[in-house]
Amino acid sequence: MTSLRSVHLDPQTGCALVLDRGQTLRVRSPTGQQVADVVAFAARSARSAGDAPGTGPRADPDEWFSSGRTIDYGMSIYVTTGSVLYSNRSTPMLTITADTAGRHDLLVSPCSEEMFERLYGVAGHPSCLSNLAEHLGPFGVPAGRIPTTLNLFMVVTPDPVTGRITIEAPSSRPGDHVDLRAEVDLVVGVAACSAEITNRGTLEPIEVEVHDDR
Amino acid sequence: MTSLRSVHLDPQTGCALVLDRGQTLRVRSPTGQQVADVVAFAARSARSAGDAPGTGPRADPDEWFSSGRTIDYGMSIYVTTGSVLYSNRSTPMLTITADTAGRHDLLVSPCSEEMFERLYGVAGHPSCLSNLAEHLGPFGVPAGRIPTTLNLFMVVTPDPVTGRITIEAPSSRPGDHVDLRAEVDLVVGVAACSAEITNRGTLEPIEVEVHDDR
């Protein structure tokens, strides 16, 4: 596998990158026990109406990774190797082609400044939503367009009778990774989750790589 | 309780309406065994920048009902009396003040034309997404902005070990209803679900009422 690009995410940071159809996004937890939030938007062609000349790659904020459609088509709240991630328009966006951890979450939204204020009375806390918005903004995706994320390595378990969810320690051991193959041209965002409680109190880095073995 | 407005939804149709803070949306299933998809957007003030003079009420497509945030704050995949429905910006949008049925779904996205094509090879099937988009469009919400809905009376049960979901018969008996009190000014959409399989093969009407007992 040829690694085209790699991004080291310091704790509580994020990135956004373009993923061409057929390329693979690898999200790796070097330390384990760290959640990574992932979101994807369809890439727009460079010639979309309204773009200024010379504008770089842009995302289509109207076609986004849909946790609800992914659950519906996969008939599962969990995803792992073989699972397809769908857009709100039912387009297969990404296929999970490798998964050394085995459990991830599709249920809860990315942590946000408002969440830390509401739950802990803390203002200005770093968050996945603000980190994703900061890096997706230049591609044309404002914060208000970021949907429920795929929360890699996050373990959220519902009780089927009461509905109550429990959030357990992340599924990842040191070096665990997930590979996601792009089925269409995409702009993806990845954040090393900023929530202390979700990550056993220790916030760790995440490694992001783009591979191409077409 | 004073009924201000009521809308009869024929099978496989939808509506959108303005709900002022403090007003209550009642969604009633006269026949039972019928799912109703509900979505909400924050209402914009009439004077928002960019509105043409004389423009009617508009929705803010950047503040929408978030199933993911509702699950996160409520720590449950189910909602019933007392549950609060949150926006992507963590604003309490609606509180369920009455619920005679008891089970509803936050996990799966509204049925769409693409879904019927993908699952059954049927083109042009009526769908919740197109019915919601048709009626929310005049308020400034295109189809690409409609998130995972609150699916009233829909029974989706996940297996906590495998993640697999099962979709069972709707929870509603004849006359069951849910009351949702607006915590802020809203534009809401409601659709009588168009999916035969979700509704035991028989598609029924839904009654929508706005009450005001402030």
C-alpha cells in the first residue's frame, strides 16, 4: 500500500482532506483508548456553478454522511469490516475494508462547545464539532452542516428494553486502525475526540493516512 | 386545550407548519399502526438578512432537530413523556408532554425515493423525505438539509451485542397521540410514513393539531 499523505492529529485537534474515489483513509490510534470522529461530504466538481475561478476542491454540503441511512441499509447500529457508509442521498460513500478494533458508534453527535457548557459548565472547551468545522469550513462546510459523525473506537451500548445508553472505554488497543475506502470523490473530516469522559480522562493523538493501491 | 389549527394528512402525504414557543404539536394516529416522521428547524426572525420584504416565516436550515444530540443528552435511544428534543446547536426545541403509545424511533432516516429504488427497485415511490421537502421547501429547507427524523410510533430495536436492528409493528393503537411542546419558535414538518413495510402493509392517515394553552 502506498501512503500518499499522512496527518498527525495532536490531541483535541482535527483535519480535513480530499479523498479520491478508490483511495483509502486509514485512521489509526497509536496509543489506543482514543476516539476519532469522522464525517464525509461528497466532493463537488471544480466547475460547479457559483465557484470563483481558481477555487480549490469544494464539498457539497447537501450530500453528507448519514448515520440514519447507514443504520437503515446496514440494519445495524454497529459497523465493521464490510460495512458501507451511505450519504443522505443513498450514495455509498465509504466501505470499511479493515478494522482491527471492532466497535464504533453511529448514535451520538460530535462533542461541541455547547455540550461542554451544558454538561459541565465549561466555556470554550475544545470540541470535535469546532475542530471539524474549522477544517471543513475552507471546503464550504460550515458548522451547522455537520451531521452525526462516525465515532471510531467509541463504544456506546443501548439497552433494547429501556433504550438507555452506556458509554464504555474506547475499543482501541495501541496501533489499532480502521481503513475506509472512498466509493466516490469525498471531502472527509477527522477529529481526535476532545471529550475527557469519552477517552478515560487521557486525550491522545490520532494518525490519519491516505493510501492508494488502485 | 384550544386547538388553533389542524391538518389531516392523507396516507403518504406531509405538511409543514409554524409552531410558536409554548404551543403544542399533537400528532395523532386515528387508526393506529401508522408511523409519522417529524422534523423541526429553528424559525428565523422575519427580518433576517437577505429576506425579501414581505417574506413569510422562514426556517433556519442551519439549526435542525438532531437525533444524535437528543440521544446524547437524554442518554437513551428512546423518547417518551418528559424527553427533550435538541437541535444540533444544543437548543431544547421540543419537549414531549404526552405520549399514549410509548415507543418511537430516533435511529433511522426518513424513507426516500432512493431508498425504495435501492431496496425494492421501485422508481417514484412516495416517501417521507420528498413529502417533507415539498412542504419545508417554501420555508427555505431543501431536501438536502433534512436530517434523521423523529419517527413517531416506529419500533426499532437494536441487539446490544450484534448491533442488528429489527423493525416491528408500530406502537400505536387507534387514537394514540404524542404532544410536543415548542421550547422555541419552530418550523416543523410531519409526514404520514409512506413505507408499506414499516406500517404492516396498510398506509393510514395522520392527524396533526396545534394547541395553545399558555
